[in-house]
Amino acid sequence: MPPRFDVYRAVSDQIRAIFADYTDLIEPLSLDEAYLDVTDDARGIGSATAVAAEIRARIREATGLTASAGVSYNKFIAKLASDQNKPDGICVIRPAQGPAFVAALPVKRFHGVGPVTAAKMAALGIVTGADLRDFGLDALARQFGSSASYFHRAAHGDDDRPVRPDRQPKSVGAERTFDRDLTDEADLMAALEPVVEAAWRRIERAGVAGRTLTLKVKFADFSIMSRAQTCAVPIAGRDIVAKVGRSILLRVLPVSIGVRLLGLTLSGFDLKPAAQTQSTLTL
């Protein structure tokens, strides 16, 4: 189906308006997803679960769309819970349930654990949240460096990040690792196409336009090169992402070492400062 981005944004604005009836603390993740901190219970509903149920009902009434919700005491678990009963459900994880909920999940569902990291964890015997929890912080640090602290806290169900109203991403993009190392120009240009497609899907979902496109190249020896191009006007179409991406790649070629990964990231958005807050409420 041809995309109808204007329609998506209009419906997203309808849904955001419903959110705003319940809290000012709304952190959008994309056109169809957001964190809400409803601690202050602006409408006196009584619990976060009841707020989520009312919001879901109003979204269906106003737009005809189903909506899934995750209700929990921190952002990490709420995000996991929101995926638990899709496409039209609600999942509530209370503080006493959090560690067990996380322990039972595959680590590949954790935010920040992509396919490559999941494969590395599996090779270390880390398949579930419980495996990750029991691996130990020192051992994680030896294997995953600066990401170890996040993985360790996530495995214990800990996340102290506040909901940040009107937060916008600093960059949006995607990358792909190849089954074999590539050196030929035609092969690399062909391999760039699915990266363009994945990056554009994420850019579209985020509803952003930026001026700077960055190409990331990882070689067979694990060295990394990045090259960027800044345009005079915001990049706002898949064809432009593809054209600029190919132009940057041509500047990198020819390569003497095989390429095992390509990535494209859009940045240079009009960012606004966001307030921060943190609080608790009966779920």
C-alpha cells in the first residue's frame, strides 16, 4: 500500500490529544507509541491500570484503532509489557512482579539487545533474563564493556529513567551485518538498499526530518569508518536517503578490506530541551 504519512500524523495527533487529558508527562517514541507518567492522576481515576484502560477505550472510539498498553513502575518494564498482549491488550506488572517477569523473558526482547548482541549472549549461555541476571556484572563488563551496567540493571528489573516530555531523538537509523565480507562495488551498493529501507521505516515512524546522513562502515578487521553528508534542506524522502547514502558510499570506495556491516543514520533535527521528573503511583 502507498504510505499516507499525513494521515498517520493526523491520527497520531488525535491520540496524543487523548494522552494530554491525563498527563503533561508524555514522551513520544514514534507516531504510534509513547511513555506516559500518570502518577499525578489528573482525572482522579484511582490507578494507572484504570487510566490505561480508559485511554485505550477512547482511542478506539475516536479512531477505530486498537491500542495495547504496558503498565508498570518503570519505563523498561512498561515497554516490555506493552508488547506482551498485542494487538489489543493490556499487561500490568507490579513492583513485586518485575524481577520475575524480566527473568522469564528472552534477552532478545530487551531494548538494546539486537541480533548480533543476542547471538553473542547465546554463545555465552545467556538466553533469558534470568541467565543475564546470574551472569554477574564483572563478567558482563568483560564481554560487553560500557553496556554491561545497563544489561545488569535491566536483568534485575531496574530503570530509573524519568519520562521526558517532548523528547525528540538525536538520530534515527539502521544497520545490517552481512553473511560474508563484501568488497565489490556492485555488491556493496546492493547491500545498501535494505539498510536504506530499514532506516527509512524508522525515520518515518519517528516523524522526523534531518539534514545530516551518516554512513557507518565496519570492516572485516572490526575497524569502523563513518562518513557524513549535510544537505541544504531536510532529507524527507526515501529516495533522497538512498541517493545521499549511495553518494557517501561511493566516496568510501574502493575498499581494500572486506565490509561486514553498513549503517545509515539521519541526524541534525530541530531539538527542543525536555524537562525531567520521576514519581510513583498505585498500578
